[in-house]
Amino acid sequence: MDNDRATGHEWAGLAVLALPTLLVSVDVFVLLLALPRLSQDLHASGTQQLWISDSYGFLLAGFLVTMGTLGDRFGRRRVLAAFSTSPAMLIAARTTRTTSPWRWPGFPPDHGEKSQ
């Protein structure tokens, strides 16, 4: 009789595969919580609210399949490096993904409001 119980390596593999899904879910949930305030501040219409909440998922799904196919065909490292012309550009691109736009100078625009 075969042992049908999962081993530690299989559970670790499941955790590694499930973690990105959890992170995307948390990201979308935080956006949904912030959407009423964002819509009020930006005066967004209903259609614009839909695009604010759905554009991330559309791009994620589209690029996930596209970049996965390119990575399988040409190799992950080659695909990642293809968009960079120098090591500094590759480092900058990778760190920009993780940098919050709130840390950028002049963002968000103050629209003439004074901070207290």
C-alpha cells in the first residue's frame, strides 16, 4: 500500500506556491478598502472605479501568461535581462517595483493644500 500522506517538502512547495496568491489577494483587498476614499478624493465615476480596481488584475493575468511563456522559451534570466541595457538599469528596475510611490518627491501632489 502506498503512503498517500504529504511530506514536508510537498507542504513547503504548497506554501511557496500559495504565498504569492495570498499577497495578491491582500493587495486587492487593501485597494477595495481604500476605494471609497480614493473615489471621493479623485472624484472618480463608477466606470473609473471599476478600472482602478480591475486594471491590476488584467495586467497581472496578461503578463503572467506572456512572461511565463517567454521565460519557458528563452530562459528566465535572459527574459529579465532583455529589458535592461546595463546592470544598473536591471537593479533600478527591480528596486523600483518594491519602492512605494509615496516616497517619491512631489507625490502625491498637494493641490495647494497646506500640511499641518
